[in-house]
Amino acid sequence: YKIINLNINSEKSDYGALFLNSSDPEVIIFSSPQEIDFNKVMRKKLKSNSPVYNIFEANLNTSTFNVSNITPLPDSMNSIFQDGPASLDIKRNIFYITRSSKTFGKDNLIQLDLYSIPFEKSTGKIAIPLTINGQNYSSMHPSVSPDGNRLYFSSDRPGGFGGMDLYFVEILKDNQLGKPVNLGPDINSSLDEVFPFSFSKNILFYSSNNNQGTEELNI
């Protein structure tokens, strides 16, 4: 295989790219630094040494791998704070987003939570926090299984193996969620397991820094 550096990449991190629909591989979404003119009024109140990210949509030419028509998703799917990565439940047309929480966690740090919103171009919808979020820990990096039955995510909630662990919840009727299930010690470690991607019923990709003591993330 050959790794190609896409033209959307910048000097900062650009990540979380995925096809909105596997049957339409020419439309992708990804997280990239927030545009400088996005909500200038609130930006003056934000003090951060790290870039703030939003979610963008673009066209991918699957022959040349050129990316074009890069536009941010509507304001209803982006906020003035951190957004992304995200995942789309094609079965129900529900968009799941990683977003900064409105509350502070332990040590007065902002935690990340999961939100859902109907995937529509309308700006009249509001992203709703998921019931699996909690105080003093983060839940992030959503990935909906292709059959729409499970939502995988990463969290440092109590009861795990240490660091960030991978979990899943069953997606029930009326878009309700079941109880989070830890994926266990075959996958999770005392370090971080993050960025799950449900490729098929039997294949899950993820990143981990549990790699011979290097603490660098590997797939």
C-alpha cells in the first residue's frame, strides 16, 4: 500500500476523517482548526494555547485523492468550542459528535462529552448530550457500527483498566442507549485506547499507546 498525504492537511492536526456514507466515498468529514472568523464575539473570551476544532465536509476524488469544496458543517453541528471527531448513524440519520462539555471536570479541566443531533443542513436543530456522559470523566470518539446497532466510544470513566478505554452501547428503539460495556482486557490496557472505528461486524480499528513503552499512538 501507499500512504498519500492529502491536500487538506495543515501545520496543525487534521484528523477524524471518515466517509459519510460508504456507498458514496466521495464525501468525507473531518476535524480541522476552527476558522478564524467563526463567532468572533465569543472567540475574544476564549483563552487557549491549543487550536479549537470544528467539523468540515469536503469532496474526495477517489482517483486522484484530491480534496475540494471544503466547508464547515452548519452552526448546529459546530460550536465555538471543540467539535469532533464525529460519526453518522446512516440507519437513523443521527449525527454523533465529540464536543467540549458545558461543565468542568476534576482538576477544573474541561471534559469532552458525546452529543447527538439529526443530520440535516438546517441550523434550527440543537445537539443534545447523551445519557452516557458523566461528571469528572470524558466520553468521546464515537463510531456507529455499519448496521446501526452499536455506538463505540472512548472514555476514562471509573471502572476501566486505566487511561482511556474503549466501550460500546447498544442503540435501542427511539434512539435510546443501553448501558456502556467495556471491551475488556484483550483490547484495553492501563494506558490509552482511543479513536475506535467500526469497520464491519467483526472488525474494529482503534489507536493505542500501549506499545512497548513508547507511549505513542499506533493503529
